[in-house]
Amino acid sequence: MSEETRRQRLREIDQMREEGVEPYPYRFEKTHWAGDIKNEFSTLENSQTKEDVEIRTAGRVMALRSHGKSSFFVLRDDTGRIQAYIRLDSVGKDSFEIFKKYVNIGDFVGVTGFPFKTHTGEVSVFAKSFEILSKSIRTMPEKWHGLKDKEIIYRQRYAEMLSSDEALNRFKIRSELFRLIREFLAQRRFIEVDTPMLLHLTGGASARPFETRINVFESQMFLRIAEELFLKRYLVGGFERIFEIGKNFRNEGISYKHHPEFTMMELYWAYADYNDIMDITEAMINHIVENLAGSTRISYQGREIDFSRPWRRVKMADFIQDNLGANILEDSDERLIEVLKKHNSEPDMKERGHLIEKLWDLVEDKLVNPTFVTEHPVIISPLSKVHRSDPRVTERFELIISSMEMANAFSELNDPIEQHRRFLHQAGLREAGDEEAQMMDDDFLRALEYGMPPTGGLGIGWDRILMLVTDSPTIRDIIPFPLVRPISFEEEELQSEEELQE
RNA sequence: GACUCGCUAGCUCAGCAGGUAGAGCACCUGACUUUUAAUCAGGGGGUCGCGGGUUCGAAUCCCGCGCGAGUCACCA
């Protein structure tokens, strides 16, 4: 990495200090944000000044247009960009010299002055004084094309954020999403709780966990793959409407819709069933999409998705029957395998639940608009109640949007004897080599034996909803700091350190 | 994991009949007191992803590796 500019900056910083200009001061009293200034003074006439208003704003210098005895520069903060104007006769010769000599694109600068509109009608700040707040020693990405290299974008997300307003906004939307959820649920008497991520055994979902070790107990531990089993313990304890938003970790593949660390929300609602959960899911996602995208009809990767209610509901067995001609409730295993093979899908295991999952995968991509797929067979739903009028299936639904599973919910199984039986079946699968089968959780069963109210439960992968709302083609675009293969910048960093030691 | 494509200055890219590397932005110097991709003049900056091979000579051709992107397969 040859970095002439960086070396120049380091020299400049020394020089600044010699001249008594601190490159990294402690504080700036900021009274106005870029977006606010633009809004508040948009009604000024061209060339009009408002000298009675004092503005103190700060941000990163994104553009610098120097004209000898004056300069225009653009400051960017997390509300937008605002142009500032500085001139020799307003800040004085010494100060102006410092500006010319030391302010570069990329630096943080604070400005004190008053609002005005330029001849060409841009709301700006007329600087009466300025302060360098933090010197940057690396060059910014190109101002017009920005960063395009995906590798840099993912590995140095800060570089994308600081150079792309679109990126900054994308992650502001992420934050806004979680604010909206909390607001929505608080209005309905749901309270936010938390559960452990570090566990002695995992459960609540079918997935391979990350393994780690704890030194004090000298024992193996797992990162959680779901919040479910602990949130239900809250219900046993007496909580009625709870939710948790947090990370889950699954030691499986990475794809445009899978990321090993992802943000899941689970919600449990005592005295409700899966029909109630369907209603609240529909209402909540509808509410969030409308607020974030401005409409319940959005365009995702060139395809329209319509969130207007009510959403389509199809029974899993019917949908597979209609599309593949297989009956997952009645047909023999052999018949299911036959159908799978006909569609070039080779089952890894002959276990019936696995066959059903594979069949489902074949038809999932037919669903674009929000669709509730309901009544999954008991065999693939170890934590949900048997359907009240059909013992072959459960009171369960998954929400599919744009071929992605967005939510999974059911009338929660609260019969401890039945739950024990289901765990035994899962344990059998595990012994037969299914690494994703659930583990027997005796403490959870003990909790159920104390009694858990009838409950509707829900899990939503909000990252995927966020993909839709921001029209992002991959989940990595909406995870601020996605997982990347560790390597490659060692050399670069080593060199940087050597330079610093000079 | 398989296949396809990519990796050249800090960033965005050009250069590939094999002849020793270029532009724009950014940076430095100078001019310029309402510009907005400011303008004008001049200048510095590269182990062409890494390693090996072919060749008098490789950014360019061949092989291996690394990292990334896309498609497919699998788990939310």
C-alpha cells in the first residue's frame, strides 16, 4: 500500500500542533443538523442572509471548492448534507490561512455562522468561524462513483457508510424498523425480555449450532439457535405477552438469504392461538412496510410485492398436492421419494420429515406475495400443538414472501407429556445422524410440568423483511458488519504500523 | 462444495496482436471572494492480488493459490 497522501497528512498533523492548532479537539457545541438547517431556512430568498440566527453545525467535509479568498465546502452529518461558505474577510486572515492549509475532504469540521441562500438558491451556512474537529489521514472514496468494490464494502462497512448517503440511510432504516416494532408491540401490552445466548444445549429450531467452551465449568457450550425454549419459561413464570429481539447463530451456509448471525424476533402471547398470531403478524408487518417504504405495495428486485391485507392462506399439504401431485399426509415414503427424484431433488435421509421439507423446498419459490402456509405435519413440528380438528397436522404457519421464509408460528405445545414424546422422537433422529434434530431438554420439560398457559408464538427474521423494504438483493447488504473470511489485510495493516512508527 | 467472471494508483476505471503502465476524482504547488462533479496551469503517486512457468522480454499467455461477485446445491 503506497500511501503518499497518508504520509502527507501525518506530517501536516505534526505541523498543526507546532502552530498550536489541535487536530483532535475534545468537544463542539452542535446546535443544528444539516437536514434541519435545510428545512428551516428553505423559504429564504436567493442571496438572502439571516444574520440574527446563530448556527453551530458540524460534520464531515465531503466537498471543497476553493476560490482563493473564499471557499465553499459541504458538511455531512447523519441527517444529510449542508453547504458552508467561508471567506477571508469574515473569519480573518490567520483563520482563513489555517482553513486553506489544513482542511481536507474527509475531515470533521465544526462551523459557527448564520444561514443564507446562495445566488443559485442553495441553503448554506455563512461561516464566522470554524474548528477542525478531527483530521482524516486516509483518502475518501471517489466522490462521484463512490465505493463499488464489494469486498471493501463488506469488510470496511464504515468506508461505505461514510461515502454513501444511500448506505447510511439503509442502516438508519434498519434502526427505524426495530423502533417501529417496539412501539407496535408496546401498544399491545407486549413487553421486551431477554434470554441467554450461551447455552448448555440448544433447541427451539432445527439447525446446527456453533460450539464453544466455558473455562470455569470446563464444559462445552453452544450459541443459541432460537429463543423459544427460554421465552416459554417466562410464560411458565407468569409473563403473558413477551418478545425478544436478538441475534441467533446457526452454523450453516451463507447465501443471499442466510447469514450465520441473524436478528430474530420471537413473540409469545398467552391465551392466544395461531389464528391470533396470524392476525398480529399481518398487522405488524403491514404497519412496518407502510412506514418504511411509504406504501404496502413495494417493488423488490423488479417484482411487485403487495402487502395489502388479507394475505393469502394455503395449507401446506394442499399446496404441495396442487403443485407436485404428492400427498404428504397420505402417500408412502417411497412415493414421496419418487416425486422428489422426478424433480431432481435427492433426499439426504429417508426420514419422512426430511422428505416433506425437501418437497416443500421445491414449491416455496412459487410464492411472491405474502402467503401464510399453514398446518404442517406433526412430524416436522416438534414444538407445536396438534390441530384441533385434524390430528395429522399442527396449528402452525410459516409466512413466505418473495420465496423466503419470513416467519414461523404456532399454537404452542404446552402438554408436557406430549412434548416429552416429541423430544424422544427428535432424539431418535439425532442418534440416526440428523445433526439438526432437536436435543432433549429436561429442564424445559420440567418447566412445562409446572404448567404453561395456552399460547400463540411467533418468530420473525427481520433481516429478510429489511431486504424487501430496502430493495436489497442480499442479506449482507442490510447486516451492518457481515461475516467475512478472515485474511488479506494483514500485510496492509503491518505496513501502516511501520509508517506510524517512523 | 461445483461452475462462470473479476482482482491495475487511496477510489472509479482504461490498457491484454507479449515490448516494460494511463485517465478522472483525491493529493501537492500556483491563480481565482457565490461555487456546487467549480475552473485554469503545473506536479508527485503503482511489488498491475500472491507464487511459479513459457519467453530475450509478462499487467497481458499457461499452471497453482488467495480473496471477492454471480449462478447452482443445502440450512431461516
